[in-house]
Amino acid sequence: MIMLAAFAVLASCKQQKAVVNPLLAEWDTPFGIPPFEQVKIEHYMPAYIEAMAQHNAEIESIVNNIEDPSFENTIVAFDNSGDLFERISPVFSSISGIDSNPEVIALAKELSPLTSKHFNEINLNPGLFNRVKAVYEKRDSLGLDAEQMRLLTETYKGFERGGANLPDDKKEELKKINAEISDLQLTFGQNLLAETDAFKLVIDNDANLAGLSESLKASAAKKAEKDSTLKGKWVFGLDNPSIIPFLQQSEKRELRKEILNAYLNRCNNNNKEDNKAIIAKLIDLRLKKAKLMGFENFAQYQLEDRMAKTPEAVYDLLNKLWTPSLASAKRELADMSEIAKSEGQNGALEASDWRFYFEKAMSRKFDLSDAQLRPYFKLENVREGIFYVANKLYGITFTQIENVPLPNPEATAFECKDSDGSHLGILFMDMFARPGAKRGGAWCSGFRSQTYKDGKRVAPLVTIVGNFTRPVGDEPALLSMDEAETYFHEFGHALASLLKNVHYNGVGGMTRDFVELPSQIMEHWAFEPDVLKVYAKHYQTGEVIPQELIDKMVNSGKYGQGFATTEYLAASLLDMDYHILKEIPANFDVLAFEAKVLGDRGLISQIPPRYRSTYFSHTFTGGYTAGYYSYIWAEVLDSDAYQAFVETGDIFNKEVATKFRKEILERSGQDEAMTLYVNFRGKEPGIDPLLKNRGLK
Ligand SMILES: [Zn+2]
């Protein structure tokens, strides 16, 4: 309340006229969509300050309630707190991801310590925790239903994991460790961004462009235009849309080596962006935190509330996959070595040769290339295919809507309705790359989560974002197979948000290693012949993709999985190995550690881990710490779950689809992930479908 008043004074000094901050006003928009275009950068800071003040006031009123702590006045009240915060922060994270600029970056840096301090204080608020604990201790006498019980235990565990049960001196230590960790994680990410952006491979003569496609050359020429000293030359960078096709196509071995070396040594150049010392400090602090919380190592602490539960369970899976994957990668290498030899390439292949010769092996073995397929994967057609699958499975429909606020002028909006015509939510799509403004990769997020308020369903606002190939000239956006698959993947996340049906925010989330089940299962439908025939139509002639091409896709689908699985597993193991350490020696040598753990497992020099330590942002910026394994963990689930459809002889089997919706998508975090899975499948998942899908069996 005091902060609120202080803010009002501040605002009135600064602004002569009463200007309404759109973030703080009622959103009188269709579907309550944020009024994106009215929000200016200067609106965020005052809105965040107001949101934190309101949140604090809500927490205070829970703490100061003179009534005895009850499920309603404590657990539900806490679940409902922070409403304004949850309304405005997705708007800012959206522009940070899709519309970034130096002002946004600076504001993010300013906001990050403020918000982390805010939540740290709530997590360690003793008055609040005492009330939560009081309710938790009498949980069996409260007559709660299963979802309420889950909310109560998850809320209690959340506080416990945040350190609320620690004695005061330890709490202070924890706060310090947390602050240091988040500072180091932020710096790690900033260093990586700086080094990734800084490198340029500049080519100034035609001869060195040998092998490159016209479109790759065109985009490299465009990149050069940004710098007046490079006009008329070609610039290649370390971003995926640039380096990957370069490594696949360039006939200049020395140049491939140069760009890959720069990529592999990001933040390992002993300059001010070097991340080695940061890693050593981070793993040390994380271990200290784990010990403070009563665990032997940080992986144990991280995994305790995930589906995997223990490091042993994770290693068990990764180790089972390692041997067949590496063997399969070695077979791929043998194929490529033979081709290289026949082309007069003497000596062993190196890491920088892999993608180049893999492309050749693909076309020799299967006579299939990216260029043959793209005409059948026009973005709009792929989208129709996705909607078709969703409709066949769940009876839901998507209709494009106009005249609603959009997160970006390039985005489109769709209304999702259930089979009975009732409104389920809004889905935005913002799929094209915008270098310099949009973060790389693809993701799904949202502006409002599904929940219930006063007994009424609150409909979600969901968005998927990609970095897909843009339309060029008269040609529409023609996607690669990878991009088409990613589209299905992100849409799967969106479906999980749209179909979710929970009553409390606190049970609305899936754990890191479960959340990829709804997304990855969608990938299975992407290239099913029956689905391709519906959407994969030539963008000029409308001709349905010929059977011959479908056959080639099916036959080649597993080729390359040896490499892909091995590089992924190597990174997953590296992530785990750092976080099972029980002590960190002084002068910990990051490079030696990395070399040892990968070397001991027999990784071959031609395959670097998908991420080396100094640029492994998944693990060292915090999102996937002891968690990079999650994708393959969830792949065990999605492969097994898809089998449930296949076993019926109908990949759109209504009964299985309904069960998947009711037991998994709708329930989200209402119960333990394995319980939800078994409710759907009738048994725990087996690993065989995954091995088969990846051609490792
Ligand atoms: Zn995903």
C-alpha cells in the first residue's frame, strides 16, 4: 500500500497530463487480448512497480488475516495473487522475444533483479509460509478433492524447495547464493549473445562460394549490406539459418573448418566474454545450494519434483540409448567416408565435414533433397494440415479472425472452438524470422492461462512463434521438413494450453520432462502418408505430393538419427555430469572435465556434443539445468503414446484421442505425470517404440 502511494506521486510529478497507462487500464478488447499496439516501452516500468505493489498488498492481506489459516483464505488466496503481474509480464516477455531492441534489452536487465528479488521475498516470507504450513499439516482433515489436495501439496513443496523451512541464517545464505546464481546465469547468456553476434565469415570472391545455393548466397549478400565496409561481399554468421546450410553446402573445406571452429569455441577465447570461470563458479554455487537444501548434489535437488525423480533414472535412459546411437553414427560415418574417398578426399573426415558429406550420402542413398520437397510445404498448407489433424483427433476447429490486437503486425490470430461450437481460446501465430529483433528457435507461450474465476472458465490466449523461411518475391513461404515438423511441435504445445481444464493456476503446469509429450506427439502425424495427402500440395499446381516422394521420405526418415541422437545425448550427459558432482575442486578445469566425460564414453572426434560447455545455455542460463535430457525422456512417452493410436489400426482413433485429451491435456499438472500417463495408457511407457522410431533397433 505504501509503495502504491509512492508510485502515484512519482507518476504525477513526471507526467503533466493524466495519461492512462494501457497496461494498467481495463482491456476493453475482443477476447480481452492485450492492447499490444497501445503499449509503449515507457509503460512497462511503472506497470511492473504497480503490479509488484499490488502483489505485495495481496500477500500482506493473506498474512494479516485474523482468521485461522484455511484452504480458501490461504492456499486459494495465494493461488489468485499476482493477477496484475500475470497480466502484464507476458506482454513484456513477448516483445523481449519477438520485437527486441537495445531499449528492450536494457529494460529487461533493469527488471530482472527487481522481479527476482520480489519473488524471492514472497518465497521466503515467514508469515506466509507459516500459514501455508498450518493448512498443509491439517490437510487430511479438510475434505479436499484430489485437485485441491494437489494444489495444497504443490504449494507447500514449492515453498519448501524455495528454502522456506530453513533457519534464518541459512535463509540469508540462500538469498545470497540465489542472487549470485541469477547474476552469473544472466552474464553467461549475454556473453554468448555477444560472441555469437560478433563472428563474421566474410567472403569476397566467387570461388569461395562454391557449392552454395542461390538463396543462401542472396541472404549472405543481404547480411553484408548492413555494414557499409562489406558491401558487395557475402557474410555468414553463427546463427543456425546461416551456419547449417553453409556446412552442408560449401565445397571449401578450410572455410567450413573456420566457421565451425568459431561456433565450437564461442565463449572459450580467453577474452572478456569467456564463460569458463562463470561455469566453475555456477556449478560450485549450485552444489552449495543443493547441500543447503539437504541434497548430495544439484541434480538430485533439480530432479526431485520432475517426472524422472532421480539422476539414476535419467542415466539409466541415457546410457541405454548411448551405445546403439553411437554405433549407428559410426555406420553413417563409414558411408560418408566412402563417398569422400571416391571423391579424392584423403585422410579421415573431421567434424566440419560431417554435414557436407551427409547431404551427399542422403542424395546418393535416397535421391532426396530439400529442394524436391519444399514446393509441397507451403506454410499455409502445412497449417491446414495441422488444423486437419487437430480436428480429426479432437473435433476442434480453428478460424482466422481479423480486427483483433496482434502481438506483431506479421502475426495472425485464430479462434479455437470445441466440437460443440463453444469458445476454447485464441491462438496467435508469428512464424517468420526477423533477424535482430526475434530470438532464434521456435516456442509457444501465452498471454493468459486457462483457469476458472468465480466458477466461469477463463479462456486462454496462446501464441506460437517460429523463425521460418520467409516468402521471397512472388514465392510464398516454402518450408523445409524440419520447419514443418517444428510447426506441428509448437502447435502441440498450443493444444495443451487450449485444451487444459484446471481450476487453479498452481496445478496448471507440466514438469520440464513431461511438457514435451503433447508437442512431440504431434510430430508423429506430420509426415504420415494419410496426412501428407491432405495438406502437402504443390504450391503452383495444387498437385498432391506424389507417392514416390512419400516413399523416399519414409525410407530416408531414420537416416542421420545416429548423429542426431549421439550429439544430443552427449550434451545431455555433459549437463548431468556437471550436476552430480559432490565437490568442486579449486581451479576446476571446464575443458578438461568436458573432454574427460565425453572421451570416457567413446565419443568420436567427428561429433561434437550439440552444445559444448561454454555455450550450453540450456544448462548454464538455468532453464534446463540437469534437464536437457527432458526431450528424449518425453520422446519415450510420445513414441509409446503414439503406439496407442497405431495399435488400433487408426492413427485418428477417437477413443484413444479422447483419452489423451481427458487424461493428459486437460489435466496438465493435476497429478503426478506418471499417474496421468498410466491413466491414459493403462501401463508405464516402454523404450522400444523410441528405439524403433529412431532406427536404433
Ligand atoms: Zn517443445
